[in-house]
Amino acid sequence: MTSNRLGEESSPYLKQHKDNPVHWQSWGDEAFLMAKESGKPIMLSIGYAACHWCHVMAHESFEDDETAALMNELYVNIKVDREERPDVDSIYMTSLAMMGQQGGWPLTMFLTPEGKPYWGGTYFPPTSRYGHPGFSDVLRAVSSLFHDQREKVDANIDAILNGLANQADLSQTQAAGTGLQSIAEIDAAAEQALSMVDFQNGGMTGAPKFPQPSFQEMLWRAYLRTGNDQFLAAVTTSLIHMCQGGIYDHLGGGFARYSTDAIWLAPHFEKMLYDNAQLLYVMTLVWQKTKSPLFEIRIRETIDWALRELRLEGGAYAGTLDADSPDAEGISREGAFYVWSETDIDQLLGGDAPEFKDIYDVSESGNWEHTNILNRLNTLDLGSDAAESKLKTSRQILWQAREDRVRPGLDDKILADWNGLMIAALSYAGAVFDEPDWINAAKIAFDFILSDMSNGPRLKHSFCKGEAKTADMLDDYACMIKAALQLYQVTGSQAYLDQAIIWADTSKAHFWDDAGAGYYLSPNDAHDLIARTRTAFDNATPSGNGVMAENLARLFYLTGVPHYRDQADQLINGFTAKTPNQGANMPSLLAGFETLATGLQVVIIAKENEGTDLARTAINCGDPNLILACLTPEIELPADHPAKGKTQIDSQPTAYVCRGQTCGLPQITSEGLLEELSQT
């Protein structure tokens, strides 16, 4: 295996490195056996296709013959796509944190032939600069450490492995009884989170700024519960600045990964499926109460972008669009596809250019690296209908011209968890805005995951170039259950609820910790990992445990099966007792607790294809804790369900609003149902 093996992989990120002179191996038994037989340590490099600094390190070091020769001499070199194997990434990113170092990508870890980490870092420059050692110096020093100071290496490893075990151990928390107990504690966590908010620009204070949709949803839920206008201002200020800032693509739609500054002007230009899916959901929730025209426009534009640029053959969605692309001289640069010179704008828009430049912050000197990122941060409000129509025409001209540029690379890998988030967002937005095409797009993507990325009840995390990888993760089940329950709520089709139950049972069988609480990220039959990690902290995506807390709460209300409630209780108590006063870092888990404690049940009894007006009324109430069940008259509810025995009135579609174990009077009109819901 003294050659580069990445050409055999389907991952676009791994294929980016197939021509490196480094003898890259893929993660697996063969590479570890090679390390054991050679006695060499492993140099593990983890990144992803849209990662700018991954590209930089590749160009500087992995494409350099001299550096590659040193890597090949001293190490067995393994390359991993973090999006394809988030379980591997989680183990070694956690290990790096335990070494007292800041995480990030590319992740560069040094392992024993058994895969145990003993040293690591992130990006290393080719030569020493800015206080960072040069990569070649690191390679020599860390190899020497492995061969000449094994006692020190073994001590590092023991500390890290003990740390990994302790981090994942929740076995002592169940008896403690100190976990989350009340809605008041969630309100307190949200109040604490307000101190981190930048009320002038939105988001958290400082730079860089990330969208953090789970954090925004936590604040929005707090506003709905308390009526505190500070929560309203925190969320709407954040969303408005994101929608009008440079982080949003004003020509093509969609949000970039994050802003490098404190005002949302200069993004890191990669676009991720998961960010846009979550923002669609949050903006839809907020629109239901604010009816903001800006949010509706951004929702529609972003969905148009996703359907146009991320939807693949079969109907599922690609994961990322790269930040880098070739400029006019053919040099790959970050943001080259998106930025403009004033001359370009003048030539394309002619007499309409002055007004456009004024609105979109375009100047001769530029607003970012001598070019212009289109943004409306100086004019946050929308103009008149006539003015916005004129600007739309100008944007269309620029978009058409931009289509002639070399596009950023598309990572066409399909990930089950990220697709679950998009399916849930599309189906919810489709119901709220009465767009059946969006709901249909969600159904088609769901069917693809079910047919092409499943092996019986087991999901497969990643699919690319016709090949589905066998590995599965907790987040796949969590997000696809969320998608199934959202589609059930929107369509009333029992098949989606049935599939959610199958996946819930599968995740319990393979990911649940019977000795403690909660779920591991990797299954109990994963054989290629040194540890199983678990967390309830949300990051760029919501934690699988947080999403499962809400899924379990919904399944309990929909089925009446007690073990779903008991699991949710164990999960929530386990993590909140283990990490008290960390609620702001676990917004998805808090949402699960709120749904379990205050779930708003609406049961609609109607013949098939009837009751849609009542269902739409329930969904449009904008309550994130809504649990909607559309049942035909012959379906029997569980014995202890509060709506057990409820029937139609005069054979008409009939709705019952249930709080706890009590249901209100039957409602046969949308007006009556709306009135009942307003009393919640």
C-alpha cells in the first residue's frame, strides 16, 4: 500500500487528494494493519471539501514532493472526510481539546498503530511563522516522540482515553436527580443567553459570527413562552442582519457558513445544507408571528436556491458548495464567484447602476479586499414595491452574468442527517406558505433516503456516486425521525409515523446506553473506533441527543407508549445533571424538555383527504410544541390518550385541542379551532 489509495474512494473531498504525492490511505483495517506491521505511527488528517484552510494546507504541504516524501518515510498517512465519518472526527477533535488545544479543520492528529492519539493540532504552515511550527519540523519531532519517548506517549494516551471515557459516562447522573426540572429553568437559561447577544448587529457578540439556528430557536421559544420583547429583539435583529448582510447571497439565494467579522459583511463563502435547512425552519417560525416580508422573501429565495443547486438526481440534497473558485485569471480564490468590481456593475446595469450601488454598498475601493460583497446592511429596511421590483431586475441581470463564471465545487455527497433537517424544513415551510411543491420535494428526498440509504431498519450515513457507506450515526436517525414526524404532521400519512417508530426502535437497540442515559454517536457494532462519544451540546448542527429528546416526546404523545416518555426523561436528566448550568449550549435538549412538558396536542378526526383546513389552522398557530395527529374515524387511539373516544361531529372533520390529559370542546371550523388555540 505504498501508494495513494484515495482514487478508490467516492468522497469528493478524498478525491481532491488522490493525486497528492502523499501515500494516503483511507480509514480502515488495512491502514491500521500496515501501521502495525511497519511500526510507524499514523498521521491522520481530517477535513472536508468546502474547507478553505484544508485547501491551503493541501497546496502548501500535501502537494509538495519533499514534504510528502517525509510523511511517507515517517508515517502511515490516513485521510478522512469528516462529513462522511463524523464519529471519527468527534473522537479526535475531543482528544485535541483534552490536549488543551483549539480545534478546527484541517484536524491533524498523530496516532499509535492502534489508533490511539498522542499529539495533534490543526493547520500547520510549511515553515515556521507567526509562532506556529513548520509542518516538516512537526513531522520529525512527533515521530521522534513516538519512537524515543514511549513512556511519555503512553502517559498522554492513558490520560486522553480516560478523558474520553469520563466525557461519555452518564451512569452516575440518574440517581443524582439534579437534572432539568421545570420550564422556569429553561427561562433562566434563555435569560442567561441574552447576555451573549449583540443587540446592535445580531448574533453573539464579537467575531466571527455564526448563524446558530438552534440558539436562535431557543430565544424564540423563550419569547413565545414569556412575551419578553428582549427575546423578540434578539432573534429578529439577528435574522434581519443575516438576511441583509453579505453572509446572504443576494443574487442566488442561500446563506454562507459564517461571517468573519462582527457585522455579517464578509462571509466564509462556503454554503452548507445544514445551515440553510435550520435557518429556513427558524425563519418560518418567526415569520408566523411577525409576518415579515423580508423573511418570506429570504425563505422563498433560499428554497429556490436549494432546489436549483443542491438537489441531486433522485431528489436528495448535496452537502456543500465550496468557498473557493477560480477568478478571471484562473487563480483559485475564496469568494471569487460572489464578489464584484464597481466597473462590472456599471457595465452590466448602465443607468440603473447608481441606485443599485447605493443600496448594495458597491464602491470603487470595495468593501472587502478591494472588491465588493453585495449587502444591504446600510439599508436594512425594504423599499417600496416599485423600488424592490427594479432592484430585482438588476439582480437578475447580475445573476445571469455570474452564471458564466467558473462555479465553486459541489460536494455531491448525500448525508442522511443533513437531508433530514432539510426535509423537515421544506415540509414545514411548505405547509405554512401553502406550497405543495415544497412538501412534494421533501417527500421525494425522504423516499430516496428510505430506498437508497437504508439496509432494513438501519440507515446509512453517506451516499455518493451510487455508493452508500455502511456506517450509521445517531444523528442520521435523529434527523430522519424529525423529518418523518414533520411529514406526518403535514400530510397525515400514517406511513411516516410508522417509519419514525421503526427508526426510534433501531436507535434504541444500537445507540442507547442501558447502563446510563442517552445515545452514543456511533452504534454498538462499530468495530473501527477506539471510543464511543456522546454529547448533548449543539454545534453547527443540533446534537443527536437533543433532537432525539424532542422526537421521543412527540412519539410519546402520538402513540401513548410510556417508554418513549421514560427515555426522554432519562436522556434529559442525564445530560443536564452531568453538565448543570449549561442549558444555553444545549438548546435542542431544552426544546425536547419543553415539548415533553407542555406539548400542544391537536387531534383531527376526518375521512381521508379531508380536514386539511383544520390541519393548516393548527400548523399556522406557530407553536413549535404542536403535536398534530390527523386520524381517520376507524383509527383507535391508545387507551390513556386524552382524546380516546372522541368522535366526529355530524360526520364533519372535527378537531380537539388537548393540554395534558384534558381536551377542549370539539371544533369543526377553522375559526373555532383558532379561538381554542389562542387560549393556550
